[in-house]
Amino acid sequence: MMSRLARALTGALCFSLAVTSARAQDAAPLHKGDLVRFLTGSTYSKPEIAAIIRRACLAFAPTSRDNANLKELGATPAVLDAMKTCADNGNKVGRAERETPAPIRPMEVDLPYRSFSATAGTVAQFTVTIHRGPTPLSGVRLLLHGSRDIPGGTQAELNANTDRDGHATFSIPAGSTAGNYNLRIADADGVEMHGVADFVLTTLPSAPSLVKVTPQTLDIGAGGRGTREVTVAVSDPFGNPASQLSVALRTYPQRGAARTPTQVTDNAGIARFAVQAATLQDGDSLVVTIGDKPYATLRVTAAAEITTLLLEAERQLSEGSVSAERAYDSVLTVDPNNARALIGRGYILSSLGKQDPASQDFEAALRDGDDRAGALTGLGYLALRRSDLTNAATRFREAVKIDAGDAGAATGLAYTELWRLDPRQLPHRSAALASPRPAAYPAEAANGLRAGIDFFAARNLKSAESSLNTAAAAAPAWPDVYYTRALVYQAEKKTSLAVADFQHYLQLRPNAVDRGAVASRIGALDRSPGKAFALGILPGGGQFYTHQPVIGIIVLGGVAASAVWALKSSPIIFTDPFGHPYQNGTERKNLTTGAAVGGGIWLLGAIEAALHASSARGDPYPPSSVAVSTKKTSELPHLTPTVGFDQGGPRLGASLSFSIR
């Protein structure tokens, strides 16, 4: 019984499978849209489309207009005949058509090669062929999978259509990043294709254009003068490393037969150099070249070493030490055109009396350096040390024209004007130029001193005082300003102010060569001519007040001698009738004359003391200012009394001396 049941179930299952298989072989009728898709697509050829129509027939009754439209889309007579056959049979597929499968053959793809390369930034052409058997397929839409993943590419999947020969050409941007990229050809409609559809695109670096040098500047002064490592990184415009390139490092300017080092970049595009620093100088350049083309420049500097040496040299120079010359020589060994070092060494050589080498240093700084005003100022002080005031003034004026605020040039020009108009101050030159680089005062102070001495020479005392006050306020430590203002105060009869300035001058310049003369002038200013005359009431008192003790003793002795002579008694002699002389009393015959002489000496002594107190102060005006006046001026007369004795008695007199200037 179970056997019969099993046989029954087995039969039912077989019947079901047969029905399912029969249904599976029945294709659904085609609509107009299906025909349009077949005709416009690339999946099936026209004979294949005709076979499909005969196997599935149509879901509509085609009209003549439908036939015309399908013909425009590429329907061949075979396709139209298949449609007509189906329509004539009532769109029922014959048994033979159902049992015969459609003769569909798969599409095949042929690649020209499995891998190729292109330079970054370029577009590569890649042509494939699509066919069914020996028949090329036209109008097949293809996609290039993986093309969207190429950096710097289209960022989308490329597509191309086959031509009548079945060829489709893709224009593939190689992108910007070097590397390997896997690509695959696929049908746009998802139809499976036979054959190898995968290939590899290798993007190569383009021509080198970006060069990065490390360090950006080569400091040959930091540390020992040994080797310095220089790294050159070469890449294309997209940043891809450029490997296996020959990179040269050329020195400019080239000295002698120096060898040009060359290195080859590694896979990372890096070339490493060991540069000898001993052969380089500050301001040199290392030019990175690939082939004959320069790509980058590495500036050579000794800034650290030069700064250290210059600071030490400037410190020594500010202290007046000529040992700074060695420090400047060290700087010029590394940087032969260093203007600061040339100027500094020029000052030292100038102070040592080496005028020609000093001039050469200043001229070199003027010609090649970047401190023309400083070089001209140095040449001006060199001329001052040569006592060439005219050339010094020319150099200083050129420097001031370049930089009106240059303190050194302004100070030198003020010295030149001061010593030209008042040669009495030339002894001050040794003190002013004692340091290799003379002290520089603010330009405002220097201009005030120049204006003050000009006004003083023209005897415009008010303007001279005002200008010198400005100079003293701007440069309170400048001795020559106070000395000149003291002369102006003396000319203005401002004795106390003149004394204060003379004293301040001596404080600022304790080793002044004219210290004795200035001290005497201060003493003379402290002594009043009126007081000297008044003290002359006591014979010789005025002379002792004016520090003339010898003359005071002479005056005192003369007055005393006159008094003694005036008071001397003489006998009165008579003669009797017989001719015999006899004395009858005494008389003072010289009383009147002695009193007159003594009084004269007394008076002349008082006058001389007053005149000396006045003349000892000296003439404050610059000698050159005399030309301004139309009348000649005379010094105050200098009166010296004289006393003597002879057989006839004392001889009294006075000498009066003066000069016309």
C-alpha cells in the first residue's frame, strides 16, 4: 500500500516539474518598449532580436506607423518579418519556436594590453574592442570601473561607445598622484562580457618642478667650520617624489677649480649633500640644478658668527681698544664686504695713523657696502685727523645728505665748523678724537652747536645762547658745548654762568690739555676789576688780589721809597760875610715831589690791578669774527709801573702795552 502511495506522489511531483519547465520556456510577449530597448541597446544583434521576437511574439498589434518608427531605430527586414509572422499567427508562438532557444552568443572584450603608464597631469588613450564571435558590435555603451578612484582624475566613471568596428576609446586622466590603479571594462547595461576586462594604469611623476632645500639658509658660522648637511627634495608639480634624478649643488660665485657635488635622488625624491663650510663665505649662494636648469638657491650666511664677532669688536672699539682690529679681521675673513667691519677697522687704522689703509677700508665700505653714510663719516674723521677741515666738511655734508639723523656725521660737521671759526679750540681736537671712533652726539645737539658758533662769530649773542642751550639739553655730556657757551656767557657779562660752564667743561674733560688756561680764566672771572681798584688803596693790594705779588711788592716798595725820599731832611746852609758856610736848621726839599711820585705810583698800581683783572679774562669772541666788524678793536691796555734809583734819587715810571687786532 505504501508502495502505491509513493508511486502516486512521485508521479505528481514529476508532472509539476514538467509544467514548471514548460512555463519557464514560454517567454513573455514583447511590448513596444522592449523592442525599442533592444534596438537602441548593444546587448543583442539584429538577428538575435528577430529570433527573440519569433520566440516570444508581441503583446500588441503593430501598425504601419509602429513599423516605420522601429525601422528608424534600426529594425532590419528580418526583425520586421518576425513581427509580421507573429501578428499573422495572432501573436501565438509556434511549438517549434518554443522548443528552439534563441541563438544568443555572449559579448567578448579584447584589450590591447594589460598594463600601461602615463605621466601625472596627462590624459592617456586606451582602446578596447567589443564583438560577438567574429562580428564587431557597434553602439555598445561601456563603463570604466575604477576611474573615479584616480586622485586628481575625473572623480567619475568614464564611459565610451563602440563604433561600427566595435572599437571604444577611453580618454583616461592619469591624475596627480603617482601609483598603480586597477581598472575594469564593463557593459553599461550590465550585460556580461567574456574575456579579460581588467588592466592596470601606472601614473608616473611628471617633470621635476618643485625643489625644497633644507635648511633654507646655510649658516657656516654656527659651530665649527666643518661640514653642513643639505637635503634637496625634488617633486613634480603635484608633489610626487622625483626619483633617480641627478642633482648638482653649484657654488656662486665660483672660486678657483672647486668641484661641484652631485647626488642622485632616492625613491622618496631626496638627495643628500655634505657641504664643506670652510670654502664658503657669507653672501655666497648654493644653486640647485637638475641638468642645466637651476631650480632653487640656498643662501650662505655667517650671521651667527659675524654677529658675535661684531658685538665683541664694537665693545672693544667703544672702550677705545685698538685690539678690536683682530675681531674685525675675523669678520672680514668670513664676509669680505661687511660694511660694519670695514668701517670699524677703518676707524682703528685711522687712530693708529695708518691713513692709507684706513682710507681703503672706508672707500671699500662706501663702494660695496650698505652703509654709505657711515663710510662717508669715517672718511670725514680721517680728514679731521689730517687737519683737512675742508675735505672733512665735504664728507660730513655728503653723509648728512644721505641721512640727516646720522649722529656721527652731524657731530663731525659740528667739530669742523667749530674749529674753523674758533682756532683757539683746536687743542680740544686731541681729546675729541682720542677714541678710535669719536663719540657721537645727537644730530639735534650737533646742529645746535653749529648754529651757536655761527651766531657767536657774527656776535649775535642772544641767538648763539639759544642754540647752545638747545645743544646742551640734547647732549648734556658734550664738553665742547659747555666751553663754547661759557664764552658766550662771558661775552654777555654773565660771569657766574660762564664760570659754571667752564667748571662743567673741566668736569666732563678732566684731562683737558687747556685745563690750566681754563682754570686761570675761571679765576680771572671770579676777580672784579672794581674790587681790584678798590683794594689798590693799599699800595700793592690790587696786585696781590689779581695774583701779581711781584708787581705788588714793586708798587708797595715804590710808594714806601717815595715816602722815605719825601720825608728826608736836608740841612739849611748859610755863608757868613767871610765866606764860611754854616748850618742853621733843616728842611724837606723833596716833600712835594716825593708825595707826588708816591701818589702816582699808588694810583697807577690801583689802575694796573683793575686793568689786569679785566684783561686776564681774555677775549671771548672767536678771532674769525673780527671780520664782521668794520672797525678794529683793541685789547685793554696793560699798565706796568716801574721804580728805580740813581744818583739823583728815585726814578718812577709806568709801561703801557696794548695791541691792535
